[in-house]
Amino acid sequence: MEFTKRFSTPGQVTLTAFQRTLKEHGIRHKLIRPFTPRHNGKVERSHRKDNERFYATHTFYSFEDFSRQLQVYNRRDYNLFPMRPLGWKSPQTVLKEFIKEGVTYV
């Protein structure tokens, strides 16, 4: 319910605080079909990997400290991590190649 109310109020469009914040920042919220194990498995794996790489390996002393460490992790580690959808290149590598050559990988 914190992410969407699409099943709670049929026929009504009621945005959650989460959806309002996304809208304010121009972020598209892509919803998956309910009861789709294939999608749920991907989300669960993503959460597990985030836990292994970040949450379980860091100590946080306040919410502000957590926020700073997460920003550093996302900028440094996550952007350097090779990803299958990018042909086992990191997001940073793909971006650099795009800026240099003006094309994406195929």
C-alpha cells in the first residue's frame, strides 16, 4: 500500500506519498503484474545483492551517515559494477563509450 493503491480503491486514482514524490521529480514508476514470480525473483535477487554489497558490510551511525554512505556507494561501486544487460560492462563504461563514440553497444 505504500507504493500503490491501484487495488484498494477501484475506479479511483489516489496517489500515495511515494507516487507523489516520484511525480514531483519526474520519475516514471513502472508497476509489474501482481503474482508474477519471475519479476518478484528479480526484485528479491536485487535486494539480496544490495544487502551483500552494502547493508551487511557497512555500519551506520545516523540516518544522515547512512544517506552519505549510500550516495558514495551508488556513485562509486554501483556504477562500476558490470551488468549483464549492458554486455557485462559497467554503467560508467557504457556512458563513457557513448560520450566518446556517440553510440551504444549493440
